[in-house]
Amino acid sequence: MEEKRNGFFRVMRPIVIVFWVMMMGILIQRTYFIPGDDYTRTSYAESQLRPKEEWMGIYWGKDKVGYTVSEIKKEFKGYKIFDQAIMDLTVMGTQQRIDTQVTSHVDNAFTLKSFEFRLFSNLFTFKANGEVRGNELHLELLSGGSVSKNVIPLKEVPCLSNSLKPLILSKGLAVGKRFNHTVFDPSTMSSTPIDMVVEGKEKISLEDKVIECYRIKSTFKGITLRSWIDEEGNTIKEESPLGLILVKESKADAITENWSEKTKDIIAASAISVNRPITLSNPSYLKVKLKNVNLGEFDLSQGRQRLKGDVLEIFKEKMSGLNPYHIPYLKSDKAKYLNPSVFIQSEDKLIVEKAREIIKNEVDALEVVNLINEWVYQTIEKKPTFSIPSAVDILKMKVGDCNEHATLFVALCRAVGIPSKLCAGLVYNQGSFYYHAWSDVFVGRWISVDPTMNQLPADATHIRFVEGGLDKQLEIIRLIGILQLEVLNYT
């Protein structure tokens, strides 16, 4: 029994993390401030801008895990701004390299015209090209050997995060000054408002120098980052959640120096230990106390969860009394949970054909969910995966962690007319809670399903903090390293 339990744990630990989503958000958003020359002067003119590279080392605590390079060049009627971030991360003792690249083309006012986004990891390559046309963003996604096109309506023309620095510096920096902009994040295909304020001036030590800098606080989705920019417009230091620190370095030092031989395992580092173990398999009830976070930022009291003060109760759904319908679900009240999205391509021919192959002639909604859950659990190889989960790619590659399982499951369910949604939060395993993603389906009422663990319904240790895709899951980052959890009772 112990050998079987440990075997399950080796499979389970790498897949119960949405850390990659959070990392992607930081790496794309971290380039708020691209190198400049005399931008801080209110008399800034285009002719003063000269091509320049800026290199920074990425440190996780004391461990160097990567580097970034940023560059800005003059183009006809605008600028080309390039960012690259390379990170080596350890997952269950295995080193994995992630390479992200963002190139944005902006006009002379630094308004976004087009962009190219690239992600390369051990298993996946993802590319996205975008072009602003009037009040629409036209996208072309390239992954898994296929190309898909989408159009996103825009309330306002956004900028990419890497064009914010020249934009705000052209307006001049002063203590107390605020900047508000909307930034498009190509890793989540969503726009986010960002608030920036110049908090003050502060001296920063860098090697053998003491440099006076402007300290700028940036806030998006409740996440706070700080940057220190010197009088010449150079970024000296940045601090992000999870203990990530970026420090200005020379090109040679950034690429070759100070790399850690072995970094912390991201799974273990993000685990939340508890006061008492949960020894019952597949519990139907859990009562916990949540500490050290603003619970008002999350909608925790809905569905099978009840929040009173800082105490949360989770009830595993009872399957009795269900009145499943025959697929497809025809009412319009849950249309948004049936529609395809950029990464949940439920109308794609491959997804529809596979869904029909799985369910054959079954029409009972609950039985259909059972069949799809079992197929995803049995078919998708369970590996820690650094990717942007796309249902079509997952179907082709048949490998991934909890996000890949949940994304493909939702796409297959929607393809046959079952309202489905992504959920993200925590799940318990062997003494700790880990970050995890699963699904909810509507089969007469909403029921939780975990295709990674083959649970229908999911056990009561699944604590949901958010619903939705990558843009919503990014909000979980504010919990990492902060949330404390006390187990009060379970049955």
C-alpha cells in the first residue's frame, strides 16, 4: 500500500500547479520599463533615442534562474521593442528551460500597432501574432503544427507592457505622479488595467556603486511589482511576487555568471503545509481556516463552498437527485459556458470529432461527462508542462499537467453541448496543499470534475479560488507564499 501511495504521489505532485500561468504573467508583465537614455526629461525628443540593450539577471531568492534582455530601435513612424526572458526551473528534480520572446511595434506615441509573441519550452512551442485594426485585435496563433485566427474587440487600443517605460518617461517622472494604462498580455490574450505611481526616490547599491533611483509601484489584478529607475532612464532593479528579483547586469554576467547549480523545486516551494494531515481518502467534507490574505478579493462562497468570516467549508456534491438532460443543452442561460474561446476551441473539427468518438451514441449528460472524464484521465500523459494550454494542441500532443487535462476536458464537453468551465485553486496531497486546476460541468446542476485525478465529483479538498481561463488564474499568484491554511475538520 505504501509503495502504491508513493507512486501516486510521484505522479500527482508535478501536475497540481498552475505556477506556469503565474510565471508567464510575471515574465510578460515584468518588462514595464525598457532601457532609455534621457526619457526622464520632460523635453524628451525622438532624436534623442538611440538603440540600446539592457540585460538583467533573474534571481529567485539567492538563486539565479535566468536572465532578460530588452532592446528598443527606431522604425519608420515608430519603434520596435524586443524582450526576451530565459529561465531554468526545477520541477521534481528535473531542469526545464523556458524561453519567452515578445516583439512589439508601436507608433511615435508608443501605441501598439502589432506584436509577435514566442514561447519555447521542453515540450511545447507557441507563437502568436497580433495586429491592431481599428477597434479590433486580429490574432494568428501557431502551435502544434496548426494555425488558428481570432478577432478580439477592443474598448480602447492597448499597449504591450514593454512599451510602458518610454511612454511614461516621455511624460516625465516626479514623486507622487500616477500613470494608468491598459496593457494587453499575449500569454492570456486579455487586456488588464495597470496603475503605476512614483512612490519616491531611493538609493540602490549595484556592485560598487550607489545609484539614486525613482521607485515605481505597479499594480495589476491585485499583484504588486516595484521597479527602480535611475536618472538616465535605466532599470536598476525589479521585484516581483514569489521572491523573483531582477538586477541590472552586463551581457556577459547575465548570460554566464552566478547561475545556481541547483535551484529550489517550484512544486515544493509553493506548497502550503497544514497543521494536521488529512488521512481520509476522497473526503466529502472539509472545514478550513484561511489566513493572511484578503478573502474579499475572491468569490469563495458559491456552489459547494460556504465562507463565514475566515472559515471555509467545502461539501462534495451528492449525485443523488440529479435530473440530467439529453445533450446538447439547449437553454440560452449558460451560453458563455458553451462558446469556444481562443484556447478552448470547442468548435474545432478535431475536437468535435474526438468528442463524438468518445461518447458514441450516449446522450445522457452525466454519462457523457463520465466518458469524457475517463478518456482524458486515461489518455493524457501526466507530466509537468510549461505551456499555454490549448485544447487542440493538447489533443495532438496528449501530454500535460492539470491545466492541460482541464482545458481539453472542457473543450470536449462544450463540443457536445455540455456547459463547462475551468476552476483553479488548491488540492490536498500527502500533508500539503498544492495549486491545481480542474473543471465544473452543468448536468442539471453544477458538479465538479477533476480529470487529472479521475474524480467525479471532485473530493472536498479541492478549494476553488477562481473560475475561468489563464487571465483569471493569474489572480492566484497573490496567494503564493502568503496564504496560510489550518485544517479544522473533515469527514
